[in-house]
Amino acid sequence: LIMSRLPEGDILEFALQVYATFGENLSNTPKKIYVFRAINVVMLSLTVIFILEACIEEEGIVLVKTLESAITVLHVLIKYLSFMYSKEGLKAIVEARLKFWNPQAINEHVAQFAKKLYSYIKTLNTILLVVFITSSEFYWLKPYFNSGEKFMLNARVPYNFLPLEAVALLMQYHSLGLITPIVMTHDALFLAICGHLSVQLRLLKCKIYEAAVGEWEDLKTCIEYHQFLSRIFIQMQEIYSWFLLTQYFISLGILCVQLYILNSRALNIADTIELLLYLGTMYCEVAFYSIPIEDISFKFLDIGNAIYMSPWYEKGLVRRKKLVIIMMYSQAVRYLKGGGIIPVNVDMLGSIFRKSFSLYLLLKNVIQK
């Protein structure tokens, strides 16, 4: 229902269509979906348990590979739970998109920027879709390249009971099949929301520059729209706060163990290609969250700068007081914060790269000793 009301070709369509194919939609939650969700959560959870069971007996590079497998499946599970928890909030944000200004009706330059940005986002989504599917295929081909291994993800079944091993293998296939519709779609929806916010803040900047010295009704409209966009940003903080905190630590863990495995030189062709693709997508995923939020933060600051650069001081005292309040409010730097602790910005991106390398060196020293 929501998707049918969006403009044709909207960047939100990609994520919403994948969710719809997966049986999820933001408009409502049928009862049968709860059964499907329960099956997915149980399979992902048991897959993690079987993998962690193998950690007890393994050591060296095999232990690190097992940890990577556990973190990978845990990553999928957390994103799935995050979507279920935040579905109503996401629905509210997507519905708010229907109230956004039309760039073509306000500013031609912003309309051209929006067209290019949306095109880049769609291209990026297509590339990542291919990469995610390819990575999953290489996971599925692991038993073919490693004929001595029973599982795609290193796991251990109690008592080596053959029927239970078959069930564990089925769960791994099911869990790996969930990576693309859960992980990638979660990121694509976040990126689409950020893309729309970036365009709308550009439009508001252009509009408020003119309204600062124009009619009072135009300025009132801009103030209300600024409050509207601020509420959306606050909603994003409420929805993504704890997820971003867990994403930070999961990214550290995955990048750390991947660097160790990549430098171990104990990989075949399938493992190497799969690992490089996975490493690249993890770096992209971290950038997916940090760079767009940094851009939006500066766009909010630009609202106050746009007013300041206009001849606002030539207006009456009442108008000047209101404009000063807007400028002061706009100067507060806005970042999403993981758990209210870790600011999500470009500095976080660099922090993850540095800390993951430091953890890799620490892990290497611990295992060697």
C-alpha cells in the first residue's frame, strides 16, 4: 500500500520490493509472518550455537575461521531482530516521505543533484546485490572446493549424529540464504532514507534563504518544514540507536578476524574470493552508515548558514529574533549515536579501520603465544 503511493522509480522501492518478496511489508504484519519470523530466528540462533560448539575444540586459524562464521550469522540475526523491532518506526518515516517537497517545483539545481544522487544510489544497490549474491554462492560452493569438510560454516554437532548433521547443514543453507534479503535490504533502506533527507535539506536551504527576507508565511512554512525534518532525524536515532552500537562492535570483530584469515595464507580460491568480497562489503557497510549521516549533519548546519548569509538583519525586530533562534538551533551538530554513546560519522569509519587492525595484531600475538 505504501509502495503504491510512492513516486515511480523512488529509491525506497528497491528495499521495499525485496522486503515484500521476503514476505514483509511496512503496511501491515499478517499473522502467518510471525510463524515465518519464528522459523528464521530459530534457525539463525541454532546455527550460531552449532558454530560456537566447534570453538571449544578448535585452535589457531581454524578457531578464527569459526569465530568469523559465528559473527557472520549473528550479524544477520541482529539485523533481522532490528527490522522486526523498528518496523513501525520505519513505516512512519517512509510515510513521511510522501510529504516531502518536489525538487523540480522548487529549485532546478537541487532537482539535478537529486536525479544524480538517486541514480548513484540505485547503481550502488545493484552492484551490492550482485556482490551479496556472489558471496553467498561462494559460501555454498565451499563443500565442493573443500571436499573433506561437512559444513559451509565450521560447526560441531553433538555425538556426530548424522541426521542432526543434516539438519545443521540445512540450517546453514537457510541462514546464508537470508543474508541478501536481510543485511543488504536493511542497509539499502537506511541509505534511501538518508538520500531523501539530504535532498530535502538542500531544498530547505534554498527556500529559507529566500524566505528570510520574503513573506512571513513563506518563513513560517520553512520553519515548520525544518521541524518536520528534525523529527524524522530524531526518529532515526530512536530506531537505529542500539542497532548502530551492535553494528560498531560486530564490524570490529568481523574485520579483525578477516584480516587475520587473509594474512594466514591458508585459503583456497573459493575462500579467498569469498573473503575479499566479504571484506569489501563490510567496509562499504560501515561507510553506508557513517558517510550519509555526516552529510546530513552538515546539511542541518547549512540551514543556519543560509539564513546568516541572507540580509536578515534588515528586517524588523520580531522577524530578526525568530531568525536568530533558527540559526542557534541549526548550529547544534546532529549525529546519530550508537546506544547514545558512539557518534556515527566519518571519524567512526576511521576508528573502526584503526581499531580492527589493532585487534588483528592483538589476536595474532595471542594465537602465536
